[in-house]
Amino acid sequence: MSQGIVSHDLVDVEFKEIIYELRPCLDLNGQAVDGLHNAWIFLNNPKQYNSYTTAAVKEVILAFRKASNDRSVSTVVFTAVGDKAFCTGGNTKEYAEYYSGRPLEYKQYMRLFNDMITSILMCDKPVICRVNGMRIAGGQEIGMACDFAVASDLAVFGQAGPRHGSAPDGGSTDFLHLFVGIERAMQSCTLCEMWSAYEAKTIGLITEAVPVLKVGDKFVRNPLLVTDRWLDDSGAPVYGARKHGDDLKAGKEMLAGGTVDLTPLDDYVNSLCTKLLYLMPDCVNKTLNSLRKKKLEHWDRNQQTNRDWLALNMMTEAKAGFRAFNEGPKGNREVDFIKLRKMLSEGHAWDDELLNAILPR
């Protein structure tokens, strides 16, 4: 029998839809450690805001399995290419042009999606979500499956499901209340209103928000936001709220004149990886697994029935919502909600006549 180390990977894979990199661990002096790595997994679809296709979902599953099994890996960093988006969820073009009206096909797809979430939750290494931009819809869900999140302070966080024909049942209805409480989870999941990175930090959704806009030779906080505590009209403290009027105009000018440089974000992520390096690996894994149980209690209870519903929804609201987003003109990518509600109140069937009546023109 061979005396070599046994491989526990299911398959050998050449990644094409994502990027998988091994980067050296850094010691307390910032020096590379020979033979120890952090695995960096990048979504690589920046032209479509790093939305994940079916093919990419498969590779993410295999990437997490690979990183989990790699004895040299200390920490996994889950991120994406570019500075606009970590992930905006599933690929709407693929949803609209292939999965709409095909519930059995979408049910197969959702098995893959569920396996992607589970692959993160079951990873034997700590997982850091490096939020390099928007983390929205399914991107929010895969991000919350991670153990830590460190964000560019230009990032925004939120859901889009009820606005575009779905429900955030790929993890947000299971996880979000654990981070921010039930009331804020209700607000986010139904109203689809975005949180800034500073709001996300304040309410406990992420570990840190890091300034990445360089103006001249200095990094400045997101100029579109109020980044000091102040009181709104009701007297409640606000942090990270969007500026208005002339202040917003000036902020946009500063943003346009600056350069986005993610080096400080990387520095913070690397420092967190280094902190994790100087801990007992099995004790860290046991601690993570004990804490992950809180997510898994909800995820394991709901993932299959949610999958069933999301598949059937491809015959009605998802079919309309994804087509509206994919086919509608810029600035008008939502169905006519009033007309939809009126037609349904009159007992109209979900047929082509209804669909054509509510799609944007």
C-alpha cells in the first residue's frame, strides 16, 4: 500500500468560471510562511456584477471542498474580481432565458445552490467574506454563510427578491435575523432597501468597513455617506446614512475624482488571516462548527422545502420578475406592480396575457 498522503478530493478540477489561488500565510511580521497558505476563491464575472452562473456554482462547491481538504490551508477568503460587486446573486440573464417557466430545471439548479451554501457552512477552515463591492440578493446569502465579513466602505448590502419575483429563501430568511434581529431582517428581506457598509457594521452584519477610496495620497471614507453619528428627524442616531442635496453632489464629485484601491481591504483581511493562523486549528474548527449550528438549525430545516417553492415560483412571479429585469430598458426593469395586483384581484390566470401586460416596455 502506498505510504503517500491520501487525497480526499472528489474530483480534480480545472477552474474556468472562478479563480482559485493559494497565497502564502503571513506571520506577525508580515513575512510569508513557507508551506502554509490561505485559499482565495474569486467569483469572476465582473461584467455582470459577479452574479453566479450554474457553471460557477458547481466550481464554488468544488473550490470549498478543495480548500477544506488542503492540509496547507489555514483560512479561506471568499471574494470576487473587481471593485464594483462581491456578488449580486444568481445570473439574471440565465434565469430569464433558461430557467423561467422551467420549474424542474430550476429545482435541479437550486440543489446546486443549496450545496454551495452547505459547502461554505461545512468547510473545515475559517471562511472570510472579502466584500469588494455590492453584496446583494444571493450574494448576501452566500456572504452570510461565511464566518467573517470585511467590506470596502463603498459596498452596499441587501435583498432584491420580492422586487424581482423571488423570496430570499437561499439563506437570508434563515440567517439574517441571527445577525441583525428579526425586525431589521423583516425590513431588509421584504422592502429590499440597501444598507451601507457602515450601517452593516453598526447593526452587526459585518466585522469591519474599510475605506478604499484614495484622493490624492490619502484614503478617505465613503464620501456619499454621513460617517459620523448624527440624529435624524425623530432623534434616532444614524450612522452611514446617505447624504442629501449639495453634500451628496460634492460627495459624488469626490468619488469621481478619486481612485478605488482595495489594498487597505486586503491588508485587513490578511491581518485577520494572521490572527487565525496563531490559534489551535482543531479548536478553531470546533468553535466555528458549534457557532455554525445556529445557522444550520434553520438552513437544514428549510432548504428543501424552500427549493421546492422557488422552483414552482418559476411559473409565476419569478418568470415575470426575471424577464422584466433582463428585458426591460435601463431604469425600468420591474413589472407594473399595480397592474399585476389589479389583474390578480380580478381572478386573472398567470398566463401570457397577464405576463405581457405587466412587463416593462
